[in-house]
Amino acid sequence: MTDATMEIRMQVMWNRLISVVEEQAMTLLRTAFSTSVREAGDLSAGVFDPQGRMLAQAVTGTPGHVNTMAEAVGHFIAEIGRENMFPGDTYVTNDPWLGTGHLHDITMVSPSFLGDVLVGFFACTAHVVDVGGRGFGADGKSVYEEGIQIPIMKFAERGRVNADLVRLIRANVREPNQVVGDFYSLAACNDVGHRRLTAMMAEIGLTSLDTLGEFIFTRTRAATLDRIRALPQGAWDNVLDTDGYDEPVRLAARVSVAGDRVHCDFTGSAPVSRWGINVPVIYTKAYACYALKCVIAPDIPNNWASLAAFTIDAPENILNAPRPAPVSVRHVIGHLVPDLVLGALAKALPGQVLAEGAAALWNIHMSVRPAAGAAGRRAEILMFNSGGMGARPGSDGLSATAFPSGVMTMPIEATEHTGPITIWRKELRPDSGGDGEFRGGLGQIIEIEPAPGHEFDFSAMFDRVHHPARGRDGGQPGAAGRVALDDGTVLKPKGWQHVPAGRRLILHLPGGGGFGDPANRPEAARDADLTKGYVIKGPDT
């Protein structure tokens, strides 16, 4: 076989492998019980070689899930041991330090055998609606309060599900049918991947993935290193202030480029918090690497080889919180890590990096119940919402778009279907994008009311209320967020709070920062903003 023929053959197999992981992810989307998975795509799916190195990921998925999953498979292999792995096995954990950073994410790993030979692994993750404890919120003082902890263990052995584990889960969560249903969806997702992979290998005549893996990793690594070598050499610092829980939290990063290596150091960030906003380093690394790839190698496949080009270091602090620190809403601080890293990169690559955006999702967990003396039903409802992205060099920021998480918008009909609430308003928020040559993306205004005869407690997991997104290269900051009731009562951006019957919760989501001098914004663009209602006040009002 000639080199050219081999190259074509490998490329065809690479494309087939991508199809395998895409079908794996679609299985999870189509069978999941939780709206956060089936509607928002808060998941990941991927295939790994026998050493636990990620070969390919599904396009559907968040960086926080994908890049932590890429590291987690190695932890599964070390804990279970190859001698204890059998066809039909599935392994599970929600360990924040070995999985995805908090207890609400379930990671499942399944070995893929061709006959009796281990040829790889499939892994997937998903956010489930409840894991018990205090619920999805920042109020816990340790991980022990935040829900049930599942160490790395077998969900199924040789195809037989661990019934005792299922009973234990059911006894510890508020929505047992949804949660257990998602466990089975995750297991099915990996099983579909395994069946498609072994069918592909049988069709092509492969007995292992070694040659294909070498093809993928060699080319990915070479392409990534070429991009890194083209960067300016040096080190650049950035700091970013966030709302924190009850006091501001400062994040700090230094990005260094030396030869074919890019390194992020988070020394100088705030100490570990007593609240559940801490971030295990596996999650910090996931989003730092994502930010670096967005600028340096956005078109190069995300796999073990491309991720290996970026290294992360952090002393014990809020971005490297040790066990048993509370970490339930680690995504709030974690989603700000890309803005932190991109701010440092912007100094190395002036004019090439987008402005800061809303960053952290404005997730809200509502625990709905009948009001005193009223009949009705209880429900746990999780809703994902997005503010505006920062303006980009050459174009306005995207409005109501989840960056860096990449999750999809959850339809209000699907959210209302899960429990007794009414969403009266969900619309773009005028004047929330920062002014500039390119305008920041708009946030949203969302208005939620418990159904008649009901009330709800909600967990606020919001940021950019006191520290709005900063503009870049002369661009103005985006609008800050706001949390209040319809009677004007101002609420906190974090923590469990109450919405009584008959009242409405109104969320004003933050906008993205602008890019470039506002004086350079074309008049046609300003006229379009006014016509579309994106801007009401105008630049001189």
C-alpha cells in the first residue's frame, strides 16, 4: 500500500470514527430524561484508545465536560484496573476531583472489547437534575453537604446492572425517575458507541485502533505545535474581578509561550472560598485549554495530542480547591476562566481577541411546591440561560449565547412542561451590549412566576452583577446583571432565595463588552441597532 493510499484510508477511518461518536452523543440527547441534557446539550461523548487517550469527541458537548472527560478516563483505568474489566462493563462516578468538577455531573466509562481484546473505551457525561443534599447551589460549606458522592465503581458488570447502587441513588435524590433514567441513558450512549465501533472495525478489517490512533495523534500534535511556534514568545498577565458569593473574588493568570509550549499559571487567584463556588483544578484546566485552543488552534481536532500541548499550574486556591471544599456551582467561576486567559492572550496578540462576555451561564434551579393550604405538585426545575458574548474583532458579539459553555437555549415550553411555573417573558435586553466599533452581544430579560397556588425557592448562580464584562481595545463594558422580584425587591446573585405565590422573578442578564473605539462604529450599524431595538438610548443619550 502506497503512502498516499494509506493517507486516504486513514482519513476515511477518521471520518467514520467521528460518525461513531456523533451517534453516541445523539443517543444520549434522544434518550435523556433531564431537560439540561436533551434540550440544552449539557453533555459530552468520546472514544479513547486502550491507554485512555481521547481519540475523538462528539461535536455536541461543553468544554467543561469534554476536556474533563479527556482526563477522567485515566482515573477510571487506574481505579478499576484492567484485570477487572470485562465485556459488558460500565463504570460510573460523580467525584468532582476525578470527574467534571461537581457532583451533579455523572461520568460513565465503558471498555470496548473486540472478542476478548480490549480495543478502547467510550466515555460520556451529563448533568442530572438532582443529586440530593442541599441541591444545586452555592450554599454548602463542604462537598459532603452537596449531595451523594459516587466513587469510581461499576454501574454494570458483564451487562448486569448494580441494583444496589440504583436503590442507593433512588433513596438519595428528589427526582429518582429522572436521575436513574439519565444513568441508563448514559450507559446506552456508550453501548451504541461500542457497537458502532466494533462494526466499523469488522467491516474494515481492523484488530486494533493503534494505527489509526497514531495517525490522529501525530498529525494533531504537529499541527498544534506549528501554531504555537508562530506565537510571540514571552509571558503576559491578567486579573479579573468577579462577584464571588458575599464578597468579590479576584482571579489571576499568567500565560507563557516558550518554544512549542503554552503554560497557564493561576498563582495570585483568591484563596479557597467557604462557599460552593470553588473549582477543582480538572475543571480549571478544561476551560483554560479551551480558551487557548479558541485562539491558537480553533480548527485543529480536540483530542489527547492537542490538549497535551497546553499545561496548567495553580497553587491551592479557588481555581485549585482541594477535597472536601464545596464545589457545587464551580461552573460560575470556571466559566470566567476563558475571559481571564483570553485577557492575557490579548496582550500578546493585540487586536485579535474578543472582549469579555457574560461568561457564566445564568443557571437557575427552582424547587416548586404548593403554597400553604393549596393543592398542587412539587417539581425540581433546572433552566439554563445565557447573557451576551463579547464583541469580536471585526463583528458584533453574539446575543444570548452561551460562551464558553456552548450549551443550547432551552425552550420555555420544555421548561414549563417539567413543573408548575409560567415564563411570562424571555426577550433580548436592549442597551445591554457594550458600545464600541463592534457592539457587545445583548443579554436577556426573563420573567418567571410560580403557577397559581404555588411558590418556589430558587438557587441563584449568577455573576457579572457587580462586575460587568469589560470591553477590549477601547470598547465599553456590557451592562451588569440584575436579580429582583416584580415589586422591586432586589435579590442576591447567589444562594437559595424565595419567590412567594403571586410574585414574579425578573432576571436581567448581563451583556458583552464592546470592541474598539465607539467613535469608529459605522452610522449604518448604529441605525440598524436602533431599528432592531438592540439600542434604545443611543450613544449620546
